[in-house]
Amino acid sequence: MNTSPRQKILIVDDEPDIRELLEITLGRMKLDTFSARNLAEAQALLQREQFDLCLTDMRLPDGTGLDLVQHIQQRYPQLPVAMITAYGSLETAINALKAGAFDFLTKPVDLTRLRELVATALRMPVAGAVCTSIDRRLLGDSLPMRSLRKQIDKLARSQAPVYISGESGSGKELVARLIHEQGPRASQPFVPVNCGAIPSELMESEFFGHRKGSFTGAVEDKPGLFQAANGGTLFLDEVADLPLSMQVKLLRAIQEKAVRSVGGQQETVVDVRILCATHKDLDAEVAAERFRQDLYYRLNVIELRVPSLRERRDDIEVLAAHMLKRLAKDTGQPAARLHAQALEALKNYRFPGNVRELENVLERAHTLCENRTIEAGDLRLSEGNCAAEGGIADLTQIDNLEDYLENVERKLILQALEETRWNRTAAAQRLSLSFRSMRYRLKKLGLD
């Protein structure tokens, strides 16, 4: 016989009909409910009882739901709060999420959506284990990294859409995975997608799926990325690369929490948390009318900036030690030692490719070094990115202009290829090159 205590839900609403509806629905889910008609009663109940979830209306006789969210954030930060708002009050809902609300519901309350929200909130992991796991995965003890870990811990306890900004190679996808893995959706799928790597003519099918016979080559029904991520998290990497036509369809899917497959007649309800990232400046993309402002507001409810490696040079030593240890394990060789001068060279390097570039540099040096000791010369760092923060090398350091420009071209092309997972068409688009021009450059630089 199950003797574990039932979980407790606090309902705050001045409308008796709404309270009764929520009490009956949650009672059928084997949950204990406590009701309050206003802010004062809610605060008194919070002092007496320990709750697992709070559902509050936005409008209360003696205050607002936002006042209650802020009160709970200050005094009971581990308690998730869901806001109930009037239909169409998107701005109110976004303000609630920014204030720290777990999620929101609109009136009239959809009972299926209510049950999904409650079930997700009650799967929230124990607070202590979250930080420990993040510490193991996100290395570094610099001030920017300590701040980033705290923000991930907080965002994992919310369902708010998060825009993860930062330079290429800084670890945006790892941050997205940590937000997912430390939250209540951890047991459900995490589906990453590189928006810049999908041909525009296939985007709708990739995102929403298609029905058999809906177009040439559609030989069977295929679910899309939204359906694959149902119950979990969809991570839209390089979201700024989406064409405007697809941005409209994505906005509707997020607003309606439903998708229609290509060739389908019925919409399918999906429960997906959206995280997105790009190395571009989304504000500038909106200003240039390359990115829809309404979609920007839906995706950028909360922005989380991932620091570049230049901003946390003190972490380079611990990152390098971890990477060299992993390389030794992968190759079955003894771990290589980083000479003091080599470490100093790494700390003085600008790292335009961030953590990803550090990993590539160490992998190459690990292979080429003698006597398992990595010297500064084994790193083969680009002189143009050493010591100074400027992006252009000192003219006295350039022996041959053509060789220097060829090296710059090679680095940019390799970076674009890495960011698009070696999709040549997408890389060419990112660099504003035709596919023919891209193919010529790859052959000229020996990268074909």
C-alpha cells in the first residue's frame, strides 16, 4: 500500500467557480489542494504549509499575481508558481515568466493543458542535485562561469522560452542541454536542430512533419521535430538563419502549441519548451527586418549570455587539463603535460573560436608533441590572434600578404563548416558565397 504523503497545491483565485474547477481536477490527480481568495490569505497559507506548486490568478482583490510571484521568489524560491491570465494577455504572461513564474495558463482554462503543466511542475528535481551536476559539466571557477551556473539553475526551474546568446564555439548547446537536463522535462527528449543547415524547401516538413503522398518523395508519414520533442525541449540553434516565411509558421506553432504536418488536415497538439541560440545579434537582425519582431519577443522572454573564452581566461588551465585527460583516454595514450610557456601562450591567445577552438588546438598538439609534453610551438597558434585584442595582425608580422589572407580565408571557411556540421550549402550561404564559389575555394585551400 502506498503511504507516501500526497503533494500539495495552493490555488489562489477570487472566483469560486475557478477555484472549484481547479480543486476537482487536481483532486482527481490524487493531489491535495488548499485555496485562497486573495493575496493575504495566500501568504498566510504559505507560512503554515509547505506546497509543491502554486496556481494563482493574475487579478486579485488586494494585489496581483505578480506580487505573489515576487513574494514566493524571495521567501520560497524552490516553489514553482504558474500564472492564470485572461485570454490574449501575452504581455502579462511574459512579465510573469520574467518575474520567475514557472509557466502560465490562459482563461478559459484548458484542463488537458492544466494537467500537463501540473505534472511537469511536480517532476521538478531536488534543488541540491542540480548545481552539483552543472558544476561537473560546465567547468571553470571564474566569476562569469559562477554567474552562468546560477542562471542555469534558476532557468531550469522555469518553462520560459530562453534565448541563449554568445559567440560561436562558446558552448551554447551545452548550456541548452543543461537547462533541459536539470529541469522537469529531463526524462523527455532534447531535440537540437541547426536552423541554418536545413534547405529552405524542406523546412516545413522537417519542423512539422508530412503525410504520405504530400509531395514527390513522401513515401510514408513522417513526424517532424516538434512531434519528436513532444513533452521535452526543442533547441533551435542559429535561429537567426530561418527565412521569414518559416518564421511566420514557427510563431504560430509556438502561440497555438499545435502543428499541422504538410499534407495533413488536422492540427496536433504539442507540449514543447523552446530554447534558441544564435551567434548573430538578434536585435540588429530585427532592426534590419531580417527577423520578425513578434517572434523575437516570443523567443527572447529571458536572455542568457554565454561568456566568450576571452572573458574567462582563468578557466583555460582547468579546461585544458580536462581536455588533455579526455584525449589520453580516447587514444589510449598517457596524458600529455602542458608546458608552462604553452599554458601562458594559451592564456594570451584571443580564441575567436572559443572553447571549440581550444579543443581543436589541444587535439592537434596532443598528436604532434614529443615526449608527452606540449610546448608552445606545438600549439601552432595564429600570431594575428596572440596577445593583442585586435583582430588584425601587426604589419611587421606579415611576411607574405597572400599567405596571410589565405590563412584567414581558410579559418573562416572552416568555422562556417563546423557551425553547419559540414553542410557545404549552408556554409556557403552563411558566407554569402555561391555553391560554385564555395567549391572552388575548398579545392584551392585543400579542404575538398
